[in-house]
Amino acid sequence: MIDSYKHKGLRKQLVNEIRRKGISDEGVLKAMEAVPRHFFFDSSFLKFAYDDQPFPIGAGQTISQPYTVAYQTELLNVKKGDKVLEIGTGSGYQACILACMGAKVFTIERIKSLYIKAKALLPEMQCNSIKVFYGDGYKGLPTYAPFDKIIVTAAAPLIPEALVEQLKIGGYLVIPVGGSGGQVMNRVIKTSGSDYEIEGHGLFRFVPLLNEREDI
Ligand code: SAM
């Protein structure tokens, strides 16, 4: 796929729109201007890639709205070299944004067809610092823990204890919590081996986290 001047121009406009909506972290905005979002779309839908909207990626799932990606990434406060776990690989776009900011990314996807697609696409994007896993994100990735940061990109009914356990002390977990009517973006800050604080941020609407029993 080609990243033309037209695509770059559309991306610049999208980043300006996201900035106007309140995102101010220059590292996030720079990564969003650098990563070609249209590479994560099927060729027939390229014209939708630079709208500030979520878009279907198959299997009933979506690539998140760019503003939401920026909002979650800003809350995560990503530093170069951070070890970041993402739950919900989807298209791979969010993972690529994190990698572009210098994070070492571990990402888990529950739906096999999406996992296979993202695993094949991400190396083509020269996102070498991303490891893609097929599995249930509720459990995290105990073998690779602890993580500096964890981001969940689907709605959780509550904060999974396994994910808090896999955070370093001082680490952040950014997770939308709530039911199908909408979720509050929570930032969980781990303050000691057994304690954490929860901050509530904006309201969002995500697809739900799928549980272990669903066969997919
Ligand atoms: N971050 C993605 C991107 O950049 O395209 C968008 C994520 S989409 C809104 C949510 C994703 O979470 C879907 O791909 C879905 O299959 C995945 N998911 C749902 N439940 C999961 C679980 N228990 N473990 C891992 N992934 C899960």
C-alpha cells in the first residue's frame, strides 16, 4: 500500500481535529501523524480511514475512533522504553501508535481471524517492537509481567485483578469500565504491591471484552 501526499495531508487534518478536541500530548499527536491509519483498512474502505470515527474490521469488531486512541494513549503517559500490554489488538493500529512512541508492545487478541491478520500486518509496518498473542486478555500475560503500562481497548464490566497484579508499582492501567450503555475511562494507578487508586475520566462506548467461555 502507498502512503501518498494525499493520505499525509488527510492525516494532518485529522491530527488538527483531535488537537482541537483537547488532546495536547505532542508525542501522541506526532505518532498519529506518522502512522498511516489507512494501512489498517481493507482497500475498498480507504476513504473512511481519516474520518474521526470507529470503523468495522470484521468479526463484529472495530478499529477505535482516532480521538479515543489519542485519549487512551495520552492517559497512559507513554515513555520511550516502556513495556506496554494492550488487551484487544483488533486491527493493530493502537499497538503501532504505542510502538511508534518507543514502547515495547505486547498485544493480545481473542478472535483468531483478527489475530492472524494483525500478526501478518504489523511486521510490514516496521513495527518490530510488537509481539502479538492469541488468547484471553482478562488473564493478561503473566509470563511477560510486570508491565509499566496496560491499555484495554474493549469495555470491561469491572477492573480485572490479574491485570492490576501484572502492573509495576507506579504503573498505569487505562480501561473503559461499564456496561453496554457506555463506559467511564478509568486510569488505575498502582501505588503498592496491594493498593491502587482509580481516576474516572471521560465517557466512551466500546465493544465488550469477550470472556473465556466464548468459542472464537
Ligand atoms: N485496539 C484495536 C485497534 O487498534 O484496532 C481496536 C480494538 S476493538 C475496539 C476491541 C478488540 O478487543 C477486538 O478486536 C476484540 O476482538 C478484542 N477482544 C475482546 N475481548 C477480548 C479478550 N478477552 N481478550 C483479548 N482481546 C479481546
